[in-house]
Amino acid sequence: MSRIRTVLGDIFPEKLGLTLVHEHVLVDFVGAETFSKERYNAKEVFDVMLPYLAEIRRLGVTGFVECTPAYMARDPQLLASLSEAAGIHILTNTGLYKEPYLPRQAFESSAHHLADHWIEEVEKGIEGTSVRAGFIKVAVNPGHIVPIQQKIVRAAARCSLSTGAVIACHTASGIAAMDLLEILDEEGVDANRLIVVHSDAEENMKYHFQTARRGAWVEYDGVKEETAERTLSLLRLMVKKGFEDYLLLSQDAGWYNVGELHGGNIRGYDYLMKGFVPLMLAKGFGQKLVNKILVKNPTKAFQIP
């Protein structure tokens, strides 16, 4: 049986509900070699961020995919506390990002060794906790993928093959997306185990179409008031081509920024529900399509078989 792996344990897929597939609660951009959990107060982060999660829960959001990677302030215990308090199913991740947020072992270890560690985080727990990762978060550079990121993608592919977890890859480049799909194909991973994150940053629509045609998820996660018309245009083009089954939407919003007073200038998670969904409906997309993109597709993407 398939399940969704949340920070509070596995749930049946139909329990996930309306989901924001790419958001952040806490991020530290200090760099992997300097990062430490002593750099922030988890209680303060909890107090600052809980109202933002409570607000979207009030708006009907029940699923929340937290995409902060290791060495950038991924905090599974904090997320578990927030999940319980807000009544939202939160997913956290395993994997690694890109330079300068890669620890030394990312360069020294083989793809196989990295994959073994990530498999353990999916199946047993993260950093000695009982909180298990529900997906794999990695990143690639724009353009053709450089060797260190190729290794990380191969490690993610092997983790996905072993666990069934989906790979969410920070991409933002059509050329990189094509490279990603080739590497996954070489590793024997089905394209539907890949989410091409920040697809809306790619101007050339041919890459959007090719990604969906291969069966990977096309994620438009820069949704905000300033980008609403462009996102609507992207959705319209994809739906016209028959690719609505491969679309994911989110905001890449938040977050408590470590090093700034009280987390700095935090962007809430409510615009998609308060502003963008009503705009979609007003522009003729229909409630059925909204439900597919925000409920059905996330449930399918994040299932662990």
C-alpha cells in the first residue's frame, strides 16, 4: 500500500488533502561548514512561524512540503512540533543542495555512500530522531549539470529506487531539466519520480512541454501577486497541451531567516488560497482543475509505494 511519509508518521494518501508543495519554515544561508543549530532558537522559530501555518490551516490547507535541505537549517523536531500544533501534515526531506551549501563529505563520498545515508533517513529517521524524510531534495546548477551535482543526482536516483521517494530538484533551467531526466533514465528511475522545481523560471516553453511529455512533474512555485498573470499564462499553455496531470503549484514562501532579528521579513503562505485560486476560478480554470493541481497531483507525486 502507498503512503505519505510526514514528520509525524505515515498517513494514507487520501489524508494529505490540499497541499502546498514547496515552502520553507526556516532557512540559514551561512554555508555548510559554518552552519550549526546553535545559530537559532527553535522555540522562537516555533512562536514566530506557527501563526502562518495556523492561517493556511484555517483556509483549508492540510498538506505542507517543507523544502529546506540539510546544512541549511532543516530541523525535523521543530517541524514535528509545528505539525502537531497547527494540525497540518508536514513533509521534510533528505538529500543535499549545491555549493556553497555542501559539506565536505559530499565531495569525498561516492554516490552510493550518499544514497545509503539518505535511504536511512527515509526509512529509519533523521539525525537520531524518529522523524523520517518523506521525499528527496537536491539541486543542480543552471545549464548542463556539473560533476558534483551529477553525483548528487545519481545518489538521489539510487535513494529513490530503494525507497520509492520522489526527488524534488531545484532546477530553474530547461537544459538542466533535460540533463536530469537523462541521468535518471541511466539510473533506471521513472520520470514520474522527479519534480522539476522552479520550472516557472524557464522562459522557453518547449522545456516545460518536454518535461511533462517525459512524465516528470512541472512545478510552478513562484506564485505571488507580482507573478500571478505569468503563472496563469503558463498554466493555460500547459492545460491547452493536455499536461494538467503533471502540474504542481506553490509559493516558495516563508521563512524565518537565521541571523535576522525575529527571522526578518517573512512572507506568509496565504496568497495562493486567498488570491491566486480565486483568480484561477475567475479566469475560467474551474474548481475541478484547481482540485487536481492542489490535491490530486501532490498526493500522487509524494506517495511512497
